[in-house]
Amino acid sequence: MKSLILVSCFFISIFSFSQIENKNAVMSKVICECLENAEKEGTLKDNFEKTYEECQKGAVFAGALSQITKDRDTTLTLNPNASLDTIDQSDMEATLELLSNECDLYNKYNAAAVSVENMLPGVTEIACDCISEVSTSISQADKNTAIKQCTTEAIVSSNSIQELKLGTVEKMRSFLKLVSNNLVENCPAVERLVFSNDEEKLNSYSTNEKAMGFYLDGIDYMEAEKYNKAIKLYEKAVKLDPKFVFAWDNLGRSYRQINKFDKAIKAYEKSYEVDSLNPTSIMNMAVAYNYKKDFKSAAFWYEKLIEVNPKDPEGHYGLALTYMNQQLIEDSLKKAIDARQLYLDSNSPYSADAEKMIGFLYRMFVKENKEDLFNKICTDNNLNIKLD
């Protein structure tokens, strides 16, 4: 609302000059003045990109209004992308050029934004290399701690603190979150580490030497994505040792990779029979049922996962997903909020995924005219989150 008031003031100033002005010059002036006002209010420093986006929307209206004459139809057509029919891409490019030449404030903050964008891939790559060296046989808590440590060390070693002037806790935390989110999207080593379950327990490995040989050869083929060959080897391993949990789990995973979900589920069930507290077989059964679009069965196994380990966010996240697929948006939102908090508590980078789901659910609530209910559920669950 505040930004709309500011834009209205700009409209008044536009018409104080002349009836028709160069619309690109008008748009550039509106954006620059809008940014100046935001800086005075103290909102520009921490949210430049969103503020610039809002200022640009106001500038589009201002540019169109600047072209209205007394003998011309004053109807403005608003397009779905919030642009106006009198403003095209060439206008936006010309406005940006004027802005770069004439607005020091834009150049100051845009340079900082570009610096973050330029540095993010390099920092992510350093962190990803570090994460790829972390053992998958440690506990989940230790894995999350290792990911956070790799991310922090990458920021330090890349000289980002100096380059981006991350002199406050808030700025450091904000950039850390950016890197963490980028890792989830662009670093396969994160997924491999977080979703592996190589903690050694009774029956995890086999005491049968031949079974172990087949299992290890199967891993080589699975990593090479030759799943049919891996399946034959894992089947030989479990035939020699029917209680070989890791072999059953990998057999199920290999079947899942070639979309044979029923066979994958049978393999996971065998693993579950040997160790009913094995989170890998439980979660993978839920995932397989999700692929089959059997969301009720998927929900059953996610609930089992929560029973085995209530603090594992994957159970809550998976349950939120199955509820959402069944259009049970209220239940889905509650579990998504639980998952987000558990991800945060465990220093997991996957809190970003939970936040994306909450954002998607918000749109579903709005579509059903239940925005007030969305806000109430968030408030009741101590969630204060800003949605774009």
C-alpha cells in the first residue's frame, strides 16, 4: 500500500512538467525517486530486488500515463504480466539505460546485487566439492552439521565476506541461506549425502563373503546407472543372505530407477521384515507409492517413518506432499510447517523445499478463497513467513 501511495505522488509530479514527455525518461525518473524514498525509509538496503520490482511496476503506469493527451482515449489496458499495452520491451531497455546513466542509487545497489549473483556459483561449487567428501556412514545430524560447515567455509575461503561486505549477522545469515538453497538445487552431492542411509547396524552388511561380493559389484553397476545388471547382482546377494538389509534396499532402489515400482516395494518390504526400524526401507516404500500415485499408501508409510523417528523432517515433508496431492490442503500445510521447523532445527538445507511447498499451498488456499484460514494455521503454528 505504501508503494502505491508513492507511485501516485510520482504521477502528480509527471503532469507538472508537460502534457507529453518522453515515456522512458519518465519511467527512469519514477524508478529513481521510488528507490530514493525507499532508502529514506530504510527498506531498500535489505530488499533491493523486490523494491526495484515494485518501483518498476509503478514506472510502467507512469510511462503510459505520460503519453495521454486530451484528444486521446485515456483507457489503459492492463496485461497479465502487469505491463501496459503502450509499454514494450524496447521501452524497458531504454529506461534501464537511462537509469544506469542518471541514477547513482540504482547503480550502487544494483552493483551489490550483481556481485552476489556473480559470486554465488563459485561459492556453491566450493561448498559442493567439500560436501562430496563427507562420509555417508555418519549420522543424519552429523551430515547436516557437515553441510553447514562446508557452506560456511566456502563463504570464508571465497572471500565473499569482504567482497559482499557481509559485516552483520543478518547479512551473513542471508547469504548463507542463498548458498544453501543453491546447493539443494545444483549440488547432487547434497542429495546423495542427505538421503543415504549407510549407518552400520545389525544385518546392514552380510557375513557371507560371496553375498558381499555381489553387493559391492552391484554398487558399481548402480553408480554407473546400469540398473538391470545391478539388480541381478543384488538378487544373488539376497538369495545367499535373505537378511542382507543394504542389498534389499539397493535392490529396491534399482527397481525404482527403472520404474518397476511394485518390485521395488517388494524389496523394501523384505528389508522392513528384517529391520522394522530401518528408516530407509520405510521412506523408500512411501516414495515408491507416491510414484504409483497411491497417496493413501504413501501416507501410511510416511506416518510409520514419523513413528520411528518423530524428529526426522522427511516423514513430515513426505506426509505434507501426499496430503497436498489429495487436496487436503489444511493437513498438508500443518505438516509442511512441521517439516520446515525440523529442517531448521537440524541445520538441513532442505528447509528451502518446505518453504517452497508452503508458498505453493498458499496459492491453493487463495484459489479456494481460504487465505484467512491459511494465515490462521500459520499463526497457530507460530509461523511468520513472508510470501512473494
